[in-house]
Amino acid sequence: MDEKNEDNRPSAAVTALERLVGTWTVTGGAEGTVRYEWMEGGFFLLQHVELAQFGESVTGMEVIGNLHPFGEPVGADVVSRFYDAQGNTFDYVYELDGDTLVIWAGAKGSPAYFEGEFDADGDSLTGAWVYPGGGGYDSTMTRV
């Protein structure tokens, strides 16, 4: 049987991502729709992705939360794995500090990341993906 975390509640860093719950229209270097919802229990946030990027369809699902391997303590970072329809997986680390959301591609501190700011009402997130070597693109999510 799986262990529960010490207080049997999701971490504050995970519950802070509540502001993502809902459906969003994405514009910028990737266009389409993403939808966030809680998995039963509230320990994991699920993202459903339907985007077009660089002329290609990006369809998939992401599971976001703290790692908690059997018999081990709960991990401190909010991590995720994205699964796409082409069989690829991508790992990320999420950090929300006030109105600033950073999504590190791979490990925390990676040179590839998204950084964005929520507007005052929380219905828009505007920022950019940054890639090593100067690449990347602007991205805005607007709540539907």
C-alpha cells in the first residue's frame, strides 16, 4: 500500500497551482488550448494539451506534483512529466512565486525555461519560453 505524505495533504507548492485550473487559450509561438484539472485527492494537477507549434500538432497530457516514490519521503520540488501523442516524454519543474510562474525544462536551473506573470485578476499569464542560444518564443495564456 502507498504511503501518504506526513500530513496526508498536498504540499503548499502544489496547491498554489490552483490558479491554473480551468481552460486556457494559448497564443504566441504555440497556439491552441490547454486545460488543467485536479486529479482526485488534489496531489496532482493534470494538464491536457492541444496545440500547434512550428507547424506541428502537439497533443498530450502532463501530470504535475511532488514525487513520492514508495518508501521514500515526498520530494520538495513540484515536477511533471508530459506525455505526447508521438510517444515522447518531457520532464519539467514548476515554481510559482507570487504572480511569477517559472517552468524549468528538465532540471531546475536549466537554460531552457518558461517565465511568465499572471495579471491582477489571474485570467492571463504572459511570458516567454527561453532556449539556450537565444531561441524561444513569447506565449500568452488567457482563461476561457
